Amino acid sequence: MKNNNLKTIILTSALAFQTATSVCYAEENFSLAPPPAVSVQDTADVNLLSALPTFTQTDLKIGTGVSQISHSIATYDSIFWGFVDNYDFKVWPARWGRINVHIGLITQVFAPNTFGDPDDGFSPLNEDGSLLEKISMNGSMTQQYRFTDRNGVVYDFEGITYPNGVKITKHAYGITTNTGFQFKYQYTNPNPSTYTGNTYEANNSSDLLIAQSYPESIIAINKAHEYCDSEIKNCSITGNWPKVTYDWPYAADILGRYGAGVQVGNGLFTVTDAENRKTTYKHELIKDENACERDFGMSAVSFNPVYRTRITEVRSDDLTIGTRDYTYDHHAQLTPVDNHSSSTARKCNVRFSLIDTVDINGIKWSYNHNQPDTIYVQSGRSSNYQGRFDVVMRRFGTDYIKGQVTTPRLSAEYSQNQANRVKSITVNGLTTEYEYDTRGNLTKVKKFTVNRSTFITKTANFDATCSNIRKCNKPNWTTDGKGNTTNYTYHAASGQILSITKPANKKGIRPQTRYAYQQQFATHKINQDTPEQSPDGVWLKATKSSCINSTYSGSSCAGNDEITTSYEYEPGNFFLVGVAITANGKTLRTCYSYDHYGNQIGETSPKAGLTTCIK
């Protein structure tokens, strides 16, 4: 029997699995420095909220710069019975009229503005400024959902659109981008994972799942050089393109025969990446045990033993993954029979098959899972190979809301609400407090001395209302600890930085850097073997300019000392092929060349005196 509560916990807390990295969309962060990364996941990749290890793997990528795309997989329900990848977008209803939005392993929960009236709109429980809208797709009368994250990235059932215009479109057999790249998903039909028959009936009511849940392989293709139709199962591919393959076990190999707890095969799921490195995940069945009777001599409140599948071994040619072994145990937890009484009577429940030990390349971690008994409880603790604690996680009551996370380096306190933001961080006795606006933007940072007698304050300002989500969650200005102010403006169409004006220097000059953008349309093989221009443009950085020793007066430098950097891109995939720096009437140009996969293979120095770069 699958534990749906664990599914939710894992989805909401797998912090390392970020969908935004699907495309190389990165900007400088001009906001205040956020709190140090504090995760409920320890250095062995064990999530202390779910008390289970997390498994993620990036297995394919192609392109560079703005056009790069990558593919990552992660376990669903802590096992590889199918997988979640970073292009998954799901929306489904939850209790109390709420809507859960799942993007890869990231979950966003929305509540109706008016209970019982979904047409009145929704608001995010974590108060981060994201949006959920009901829309009609392609003129259909059927309404679907569109999700926009706080940075302006738009997700719907047709694909993903980034603020700069990079667009990922979903197809029956993969995805394509308007920058000329494609992931071609290939399936075996019937798929061995989904065909089990009566003899090996899986312990799962959805035994015969669609083959699309279990791709056999994914191929990364540069559409500037080869055409492959993403709407059909097979196409003739001539190029030697990067490829990842998946070797799926049968359902009964992972989930066992229905009701019998008998594992038929070895439960191995194998990933072979584009560098021919194999990573194998071994699944085993673990039978529930009455830990209440074992540990306390008590009966459990409810005990109906079943077999649960866990990953017990990982073996990989990829040295960053290496060799990993996992053991699990059942943990009894005592809670008051009556929370509103002074009675000391306790009842006992069992948490089944929680992580007990982890061994990664000979380095070991161990875990204990204290019994929740108060409103503020310690729910997980890991100890590293030196016998010292690695992470201690405390939570509030029965909700999976972080209360406190402690590591050997720091301790973090969190707000006791659904936003669950970091309130303070203490490192080596020095405490820093954090304040936020109603959209979750960090507006104030107060750093105290050891005795909290003095502090340094840094602040930031954001739009009071969000009329343009591409920019409203980016700072208009920031002040440092000395009260010096830096101002920012943004390109309205893409949300990219338009200007930065720094505090005055010793000469009283406020240095300013200006940026300009140009919308370009990539040319590649979209619907046929003949290249054509994409109808969807991308805003690319065209120039960056500043005054060397003066300030701007209108569009030029008062001292006639402007220095400008220009950027040149090839038309198929927008690879950066040239950077030209112009000052005092002289231009120095550096040119770059790439292979079909986006790897840089050549560079020409400015001394070559080139007037243009080969595109």
C-alpha cells in the first residue's frame, strides 16, 4: 500500500530539485543576500521531514547559454516506479477547495480567495506572489490552469515560457524549444514495466499504466542540424546525438506479487547516461513490524502490516554518485491520549520503514526519529561519519512546517505559518534577522553583534503592487549597512536588468551601467527538414555600456568616455559567437565557435583584428 502522506511530504520538501534549471535562464541577483541555505535534507541527501532518502539525477543536457536544456529525474514515492522529471506539470484539487500545483518535485499550494467559489481566484499559501489562473487553451471551452511563478516563468499543459521569451513546448513524444533544441522521448510498447500479467500482478491498482510513464530513452537533438517530428513515435535520426537510456524492471520486481510480499526479480532500475555511465538503483520489499510492541510492549493504535518498497543500494560509474547503501527500520511514536488533559496516558503509532543508516563510499550516517509528544517536536536527527550530528530538524505539531533546523554550522528559526520563512539565523553566536513583504521579498536584514547590543541594517524596496510579474519581485533599490543606495530599473518585456546606478564614489559620481536587449528569432528545422524562423522571439542582451569617469547625460556620457560591450549570436541556437568592446573609437572583438552540442571548441583573441565573427 502506498503512503500518500509521504508522497506529499517528499514533493513539498525536495528543495534541491529545481525546475527552473531546465533551461539556462540565469540573471544576477540584486536583492539582499538571502539567508544561508538551510535544508531539511542532510549531506547524505536524506530528507528529515519524510525520514527517507531522496534520489535525483541529471542525466542529459545539450546547448549552452540561453539555449541550454537539461533533463533530471527523481523518485516518486521514494522509488523509481516511473519517475518525476523536471518538465512534469500537474494540477489537482486538494482538501478545503485548495489546488496543488506540482512542477517536478516542487509543490505550490493555492487556496480559494472565497471558499466554495473557485471562480473568485486563488492565492498561494506560502505568500510568494505567484499566480494561478483558469484559462481556455487554444479556443477550447474546457478550462485549464496556468501557473506563473514569482519570477514570471509561466507553466501550463502546453509547456513553459520564461520571461526572456525562451519557450519549451510539450509534444506527444518529447519537448522542443524555440531556441532550436529537442528532447525526443522513445517508448517500448508494450512496456515491460507495465505488462505484468496475472501471475506477477503488482501490488498496485494501476498496474497497466501508459507507456509514457516509462520512457526507454531520451535523445537530445539540435534542430538547427537535424529534424525529428515530436508528434510521432519514430523518426529517422542520422546524427550521433547525446542519449540517456532506462532499463525498467517488471512491476512485480519492484512492488511484489499482490498481497504476497514476494519480490519476483531483483528490482533493478538502471540509467545509462550520454557518457555511457551506468547508475543502478536496487529496490527491496520491507515488511511492516509492530514497533510499539517491540519497543514499549504496547499495542499499536492501528496495525495492518504490508510490504513497502525502498531503495537499498545505488551503484554508479558516475563518481559524484558512487556506491550507496541504505537500511531502514520501523519507529514507534508515543502521543498523549488526550491533549487537553493532564493525564500521562499515551497511545502508540508506528512509522514504517524510515531511514536508519546510510553508507556513501564507506562514509556512514545514522538516524533517530524521536517520538512527537508536544506542539514543538524534534522529528528527525542525522549523525555523520564522525559521530557528530549533521542536521537536527524540529517541526510544529503534526503539520509538516519547519520550526527549527540546526546544523554544526548554524541554527535557523522559521515562522509558524504556511509561508514558513526563515526568521533568524545564528552562526557562531552572531544572529541575523530577516523581514519580508507580503509577496515574500526580503526587505530588511538586521545583523547583530554577539551581545545584540548593536546591529547593521540592510534594506530593499519592491513594487507595492505587482502589475508586471516579470519585475515586481526584483528590487527597485537596496541600501547597504552604511546607508548607501543602489538603484535598479528593468526591461519591462523580459524582466532583465536595464540599469544599475551605484552609490556616489569619492568624486561624487554615481556610476551607472546600462543594458539594451534585442528580440531575435531562431532559425531551425521546426516542422520540416528545411530551416525556418521561429514565430516566438527571445530577448537577448545586445549591449552593456557605462561611462569611465563621468555620468550619463541623456543617452551619452557627459565626458564622452563611454565604453560599450556588444554581443553577437549565431541564428540557429543563439550561441554567443562574438563579444566586441568599443572605447575611444577602437573596437576589440573576441570570437567563439561551438560544436553541434553547444560545447565551445574555439576562441579567437582580440589581437586578430576581426571586424565580424562567423555565425
